[in-house]
Amino acid sequence: MTTGLTPGAGGGVRPIRLLLVDDDPLVRAGLRILVGGSDDIEVVGEAGDGAQAVTAAEAHWPDVILMDIRMPRVDGLVATRRIRGRPNAPQVIVLTTFDVDEYVLEALRGGAGGFLLKDTPPREILEAVRTVASGAATLSPTAIRRLIDHVADPAAGNRRALARARLAALTGRETEVAVLVGHGRSNAEIAGDLGMGVPTVKGHVSRLLTKLDLNNRVQIALLVHDAELL
């Protein structure tokens, strides 16, 4: 199991700092109770809408935010873009149901590190928080494909052309790495597939993020999907 303890001052470790954002106080209460049973994650704040989420993120410096999508005033999509667009931004996991998949895609393109269904088993919610806090994504290629296939998008042709134009700036090796990221492969798996060291793969991924002006692996995967390279 992934540990949720993160490096702290003086070389020690500290629990993952979690911010809960949902307009339903009962949902927030349930999540707080869930986290209360874990010694490596702590709730540092709550917010009832997107505007409060932006303020709370600045006040509490969370590592991860569990973000609802449908909320009054400012929704989770806008809040995610605002939060993730700032330096040293916390990771965001959006909470959703499958009847709003198009919103999930928009949130992922806005920088969210993954998504959870609201009926996700408690153990998986905690593990997803730990995974995202470590810098990895919570999305599998199957989940990404299910979302994309589920949404009938008339703008898909334009997105494909734009995605391919952006990817044209990559070298051949960088394109190979991007495609494998799109398949949900880990750095170690990519290294094995391409016959290179893990540090080299990490370097390629970092250059991909810089060249493509993206901030996480999920966005690389979505871009590759948009370009229909999988």
C-alpha cells in the first residue's frame, strides 16, 4: 500500500494535508469521518463551493483537494482551473458521477490529477489521495477511454487536429514516451518497453510537460487520446 506520509521540515514526515470541497455538509462529514480513521491523511479544511475552495486552498496549503463539480456560485471546474493555475498548486481529485462525464474531461484538462465516483469504496478513496499526493495520477487508460467514448463530442475533429499540431513539436522518442503515458504505463514500465533507464524516462516526461505546457501525466494522456494515437 502506498504510504501517505510526506516529507516535512527537518527531514521528518507529516500526514497528507487534505481539503474537502462539497456543497453537501453530509458528504463532507462522511469524508471527514473516513479520513479520521487514517493516520497518514488529515483534513485541514472544508469548503462549500468553488469560491470558498480557492480561498481555503490559499489559507490551508493542502497537498490534495477532493473537489465536487456541481456546486453553487463557483463550480468545481472553475475552481480547479483557478487553483491549478497557481504556483505550487495542490493536486485536485474531482468527485463525480457518470452522468456528467463531459465535466470530468474538462476538469482533467484544467489540471485535475484524477477523479473518483462518489460511491467509490472508502479504501479506494484513501488510496487515491495517497497516489495523487505522490505525484501520480489516479486514472487508468481504461477509465480515460470509458470517459472519452461515453461523450459524443462534435468538436472531436478540431481537437484531433490541434492535438496533433502540438505533438508535432516532439522528437520521435518523446512521442513514443507520450503514447506510453497515454496507455497508462508507469515510468518503470516505459523504461522496460523502450530499453532505457527510469531517470531517462523521468527526464523525457519532464520535457513533455514543459514542451506541451501541461502540468501532469493525465493531461499528456488526454492529449494523446485527442490526437488518436492510441
